Amino acid sequence: MAVMDAQNPLLGETTCGTLLQKLQEIWDEVGESDEERDKMLLQIEQECLDVYKRKVEQAAKSRAELLVTLSDAKLELSTLVSALGDKSFLGVDTVKASGTIKEQLAAIAPALEQLWKQKEERVKEFSDVQSQIQKICGEITGSANEQAGAPAVDESDLSLKKLNEYQVKLQELQKEKSDRLHKVLEFVGTVHDLCAVLGMDFFSTITEVHPSLDDKTCVQSKSISNDTLLRLAETVSALHEDKKQRLHK
């Protein structure tokens, strides 16, 4: 290695000072004029300035990008906390609001990750409740088979208060469904008894109202729609009228 250094001194420890000294030695050996030396030194200084300028510009660009990333992260953090509710994420108070840009980003990252996970879980809860609400509403209106896909979740309000409102609505609908099903079964039982008395075919009579009212269909699958209840009431009324007329003969 010592032989190589002797052959090429530039391969040794290189600093601006050693390089300038080596350059001066070469100029002395060559016999460069002071004017030419000054010209070259100015050129070197300008090239150094250009390198520093590029590095400063790159650093400024990197800082600007980090600031945008930090601003976006803070905005997303604020948006998530607002959507999930003021008290849904107490850890937001511990997020560092000072320090270097990278320190602030490092502090926000775990908070965002936790909020994203919480948001994902909350969206699923909303989707499940809203899907059940949509299903029962469809059963009541008779449009269950016409519904297209799961209902859209409003991600701007995922608070527990809003979720509770949906859960209360679902409970009300579940009770209404239970009441309607009970009424349907009462009507079906009445139709069955009247058909037996009148000697009519119960199966054809009841399935004419709705195919799901057949005894072979499980209770939870029976139609509870407004139209079905109306037609059942009309059928029962017609059978009672038929029975009354027969008794008068």
C-alpha cells in the first residue's frame, strides 16, 4: 500500500487543504502564472459553491416534502379523531407537537396506526348494523330481493353515539319484525282453520297470498311485508264472509 501511495499521493488522506497544496506544487512545477492560478481557484470556488447550492436545494426540497407529509399526517389524525368521536382515542394527547420534523412524524405514526385499526373495526360495526337494518326494511317493504349490495357507511361520523343510534333503530326494527311475524302466523293459523271448516285447500289458498307462507318454509323466512299482511287480512276477511254466507243458507 505504501508503494501505491508513493506512486499516487492523491490516494492518501484527501482534504481540501491537501488537494490545494498538491495543486500548488503542480502549478509550481509547471510554472503556471498567478493570473492563471487565480482564474483556476475562482473556478474551483464557483464549482464548490454550485455543489453546496445543489445540496442546499436538495435539503430544502426534502424538508418541504417532510413538512407536507407531517401536515397531511396531522390533518388525518385530526380527521380520524373527529370521525371516531372526541373520547374515542385518548392517546392523541400524547402525540408530540414539537421537536424536529422527523421526531414529530415518528410520534404521530403509532397514533395513526392505532386510529386506522380502530376506524377499520368501527366501519365494520357500522356496516354490520346498517346491513341488518337494510335487510329488515327490505322485508317490511317487500323489496328485500331488489337491494343492491351493502349500504354505504358515512366515514365522517363513526362515533359511538352514532353507532348507538343505529343499534337502537335496529332493535326497534327487530321488534317490529317479531310483531309482524307473530301477526303473520296468527293470520296463517286463522286461514288454516277457516279452510278446514270450509273444506278448501289450505296450501293453494295460503301460497296464493305469498309462496313463503307454506308450512314447509321456516318461520324466519316467511314474508312479513306490508303487502303480505294486507293480503292476509283480505283473505281472512273473505273467508269469514264466505263462512257467514254458508251459515245463512
